Amino acid sequence: QVQLVESGGGLVQAGGSLRLSCDASGIIFSIDTMGWYRQAPGKQRDVVATMTRGGMTNYADSVKGRFTISRTNAKNTVYLQMNSLKPEDTAVYYCNAGIKILSPTGLQINTYWGQGTQVTVSS
């Protein structure tokens, strides 16, 4: 069983900062890309930022210059530092990871999601 657990969400005023963390646990062979997605009420889930195991990053245009994604591969952890937060950043933030596991038939690649953590930015 593989599990992703997010933490660090909360309520913050506009202009403030939050740091989200996501830990992957279980019987894991390796992790490729990890990332953060968010979903606001009535909206679809959209990518916020991703990072490959080798360190290549991608950011949504709406968060460039404000958010920073980072990883510690040895701990199977991904972070999202969010600065200069705006009310439009309010959403449930989900951790995502592409993970290889070893089964009796060989390696298997699965996508996993965390349970989500609420980020609310007030005016």
C-alpha cells in the first residue's frame, strides 16, 4: 500500500505565506514526477507545479514567481512554498506522484493522490 499525506494548509491573509508538505510512504521502488494540483469549488482540478526526480520543474502561469516546488528524494517528500498569496489561490491542494512498485509480475507504475489540504486566503 502506498499513501500520500499532505500537511501545512490553513487560513492566511492575502500577501501571506504557507508551506505545504507531502510524504509518500509504503513499499516504493522509485518515484518519478511529484507535483501539486488544486481544485476550487465548481472548478476542475488544475496543475500548480510539478518536479521530476531529476529536478526539472513546471509551474502554472498564475503562480510563477510566487510558488516554489522542491523535493527530498531520500525522504519521498515534496514541498510547495507559497508566497504572496491571493484570494484566488483558495482551493483544496492535492499532492500527486507517479510511483513504481514491485509486484510479483514485475514493476508497475501507478499515479497516487493525497487526501487534499485546504488553503484559504482572505482579503
